[in-house]
Amino acid sequence: MAKEEPNELLQAQTTVWNLTYSFISSLSIKCAIQLGIPDIIHNHGQLITLSELASSIPITPTKTAFLPLFIRLLVHSGIFATQKNEDDKVEKEQGYVLTRPSSRIFLSKKTGLSPLLLMATNPVEVSPWHFLSDWFVGDQPTAF
């Protein structure tokens, strides 16, 4: 095997890390759907600030401090976007808006993709994938 260049090594490591932790995105979207965040933002009718969002979500007050990190992860995933509040306030607060992907995951919308995402991230659906190597080396007719 030829000697790897530093950029090639970094790219290989990045690919492995991204594949290893890709479940975080889908499970974070699942959590957002279960908390009703896309519906809350949509029903708000304009960008929603973090404080407005926090007061609209049924979470334990002690966990509100973790909400900015969670929303930032969803922004990074492309589910929500940030936008500056342009009203006449002296201090323009950053808010959150829906993106095209998040407009497809309303719980209240019958044609949305939230049921599919909730099913695909259900432990019953995901569990067999944890045993795929056992299936390959065993004599079971199916892994599922």
C-alpha cells in the first residue's frame, strides 16, 4: 500500500467519523419532531427566538440550558436556519426559521415525512442492524 498523504489520511478519518456519528442527526430530528419544534416554529408565523422556543416546548426548566446546543446541532444538520430579527428592537436577536427539509416534518401535516422518520428511528426497526454481522456468520435465513 502506498504511503498516504496527510490530506488523504485526514479525509479518511473524517469519513469514518461522519459515518460513526451519523445516527446523531437522525435521532436529533426524531427528538425535534417528538417535541413538536417544527410545528411550533411554523405556527409562530415568523422567526422564533430561542427564548420564545424554550417557553413553547414542554421541557423541564432545568434542561433549557441545553436547548441552544440542541438547536445548533439541528441548524448544522440543515433542519433549521438562523436569521437575524429585523424588527425595531435596539438589540437584534437571532431567531430560527424552517428550511425546506424541516417543512416536510410537521407532526400536524398528514403528507409530511415525520411518520417515516419516527418509524425508521424506532428501536424495533434499528435493532436488527446491530446483529447484521451475526447473521452473516450464522445460519439464520434473515437478519430481520
